[in-house]
Amino acid sequence: MLSSIGKKSKFSLNLLILFFLIVSSSFSQDTVKVVTYNLLRFNGDTDRNVYFKKIIDELSADIYIAQELSNNSGVSNFLNNVLNYGGQDKFISAKFYDDHDIDQALFFNKNKFEIISTSKIIGDPRDVMVYRLKHIKTDKLFYVFNLHLKASQGSSNQIRRETQVISLMDYTKQMNNDHFYIAAGDFNIYSTDEPAYRKFFEDTSTGYGKFNDLITVEGKYNNEEFAHVHTQSPRTTQFGGGASGGLDDRFDYILFSDSLITSKKNFVLTNSYNVLGNDGKHYNMAINKMPNLSVSQDIADALHFASDHLPVSVEIIFSNDIVDPVNLAPLVSDTAFNINEFPSDGIIIGKIISQDPENDPLSYSIISGNDKNIFSIDNDGNVIVSDGKLIDYDVYNSFLLVIQVSDGVLKSNLQLTINVIELPPLSVDGSYINSIKLSPNPFEETLNINFDNLNYKQFRVMSLEGKIIKKETITKNSYKINFSDKPDGIYVFLAESANKKSVIRIIKKGS
């Protein structure tokens, strides 16, 4: 009897081992550490590298979401001399856009992630960067939104921050509960009562796309009660262009999608949310004022000298229990172009800027507002004049077109306003304008120019695009200009003296 039980137990154990082998072969999981960090106008200068290297070693993260990169040299410097120093080859950077201001960047562990696409949500004063990553081990998609919102207090700045968040959520509300994403960066938000902060958590029209904050305190951050969440500034003296005054504000955030927080899967390790160096005891103090109860003095010094922000980190579990997200619609925004009346057919008046999150090829069409087919749009998004003679300021001072952008499956619409600019008054054949007679006007091939006097010093004849057709120093009273090789349309005649300009609109019409 005992022998029989022993055999059954051994058999059961073997089955259990086999079960775990099967499960482990079909199930994979990985814990990823994510950091957001404002690098304080980091450029190609290597003076702060020694501090950043100590901080990066302490953080030991897989994804670094960075703000305030000054240029491409700053990206290369941080990648090669900080993240990959000492001959390492672990990190790579996503595509970097060196725009008109300080910009955002993303660095990630190439052994854990692949970059699928990098795009932008247009904003003021800086765009929101959109990174679409794939976790290699689980083959799951992960979206990172990198924000650096408008700084400073005041209602106008609050409005600009809120507008930027609205643009972000216009994007995320297209997602669903199977999408996994975070918004991170320097938000420059002073209070949980600020509209920009509240907007992150509002229900959307689709029911998806809002965010979650692991920090639950409410109110104005600049007080000692909230010292444990402060991220700016770890210094009390002014140097290196950064803010001073000691730790007193929570500017740096990582926010999470519902799918990462509220689902039964709960992939965010909530207890892992951390502000490096903040022990809650340094309100209005420098982070390296002894003692610091959360990091060594060496790390506290590095945080003090490296930047005027502290890095924020969190750990996220990736598993193949995550469902792949669906396709997203193209990202578009309303825009406006200006055009002079009576333009030449075929000219491009502007280009629609759009981005597909999956980098699928896009197509464009005009779905309303183009009843007389005055305009067309090509596959690159260029808006083209098809019938310029109908663009008359006296008839239309503007057009409102609805442009549809498609990725082949999903479509997005935007409004395009085309403002018509009125040209200078039209000269009538036989009339005088400022002692100048142009005849005939309209003309077929030859324009006659007559000056009553030689007070004018020179004249130019130009296309509406500004291309000079004829330029002469005036030495006689009469000129003839042959337009036989020029297309029909509107041209501009400009005569100049030392203190006066006369502009006349002229028209070439075929016989």
C-alpha cells in the first residue's frame, strides 16, 4: 500500500514539473524600470557627465525619458558618454527632433525594446513626443508620451499647459483598454487644482484615454506638507542656469493609462514610484545638505550639481498577458494657409502636416468646401490651386475645406482655412496711376509702359510668387515688355522712387 502511494506521488510530481515547464515556455514576464529626468539644457559640454554617470548607475533603468536636450550634440553626449560610457553598448536613442527650443529625447535598453515609430503632437511652446516601442521578450507594444509643458505661473501659462494636455488626450482617447501607455516629463504644474492637471483625469468622449497618478496628495505643492513629492529644485544657489531656492515644487511626473493601473492585471508596481534623493526632509533646502536619509552623500552631491530637477522612476511589469493594441487613426490638427487672389493654376499653397502612429502610408482627400473644385490635394498632402481665376477676394475672402487623412483603415478629419489676400487695385486701360500708364490692361502678349515724367527711378514686373520677370532702371518714358512666353494670369508692376512706390495689378489674357 505504501509503495503504491509512493509511486502515485512520484507520478504526480512529474506531472507537476511537466506542467510548470509547459507554462514557463508559453509565459514570459519582465520588470522594466522607467525614468523621467529634466537634464537642464544638456548639450555637448561634458562638464556634468561625471555627475550624470553616478546618477544613472544609481537608477539602473531601462528607459530614460529626458527633457531639455539643447541639440543633437547633447543627445550624442548623453548616449555615448553617460549611458554607454566605458565601452558599453546597451542603450540607443529614438529619433531626435532638434526644433526651435530645448527638446525632449528618449533613450532605451536595446536588449529589451525596439523602437517602432517616433512622432510629434504639435504644441506650444514644445511638441509632445510620441514613442511607440515594442517589448522584445513579450512582443508587446508600449507608448511613451514625453512632455515639457509651458513654464511659469499666471493664467496665460496655465491655459497653454491645458491646451497641450487637451491635444495629448485627443490622441489617447482613440485608444482602448488594451493600450499600455504613460505620460512623463516636466509638466510645470503648481497645483492639483490647475486645469492642465485636472484634464488628465477627465472622462473622454470615447471612454478611453485618461490617465492615473500614483501620487494622491491634493492642493498646491509648494509647501512643506508635500515635501516628499517635490522634484524641483535640489539647490539653493544659482549656477549653471538652473532654478534655485531648494526643493519646493512637484514638476516632474509619470502618469499611467487605465490599462496599467485599474485593470485586474495591474502591471505597475505602485510601491516602486520614487523621486531619487527626496527623503521628505529637504523642503526649501539643497538636496546635498547633510544628512540625506535616502541616498549617499556622493549621490546627493551628484543630484545637486547635475540638474535643477530630480529624476522620477517607476517599475512596470511586461508579460504576454498583455493584449496587443489596435490600429490608431492618423494624427492631425486644424491649420490655415494664405494665398493672393487670382493665383496661377498648379501652384502649391501649403502642405498638410500629419503623422500616423504606426507609420503607415497616408492618403489625403478634400471631402467638403471645394464645391467648384478650385483646389486639389496630392498624396504628399500638398494643397494645389486647380482654378485660380475663381479665387477672387471680392467673391471669397476665405475658404473652409475639410481634409480627410487615411491610413488605409482609419480616417481623421481636419479643417483647413485658406485666407485670400486682396491685391492692389486693378489698372484700367487708358487710365493714369501716379503718372504711369499701362496699356492695354488686360493684355495678350505685349504690355506698354509709359511714364509722364522720370521721377521714378526703376520698375519691376513680377509674378504673384515674387519671381522677377523684368527689372529696369528708368532712363526713358516708354517701354514694351513681351509676355508671349509667360502663362496667362495676374502679374504685379512696381515702380519706385526715393520716397514712393506705386503698385499696379496687370492681367495677361490669351487671345
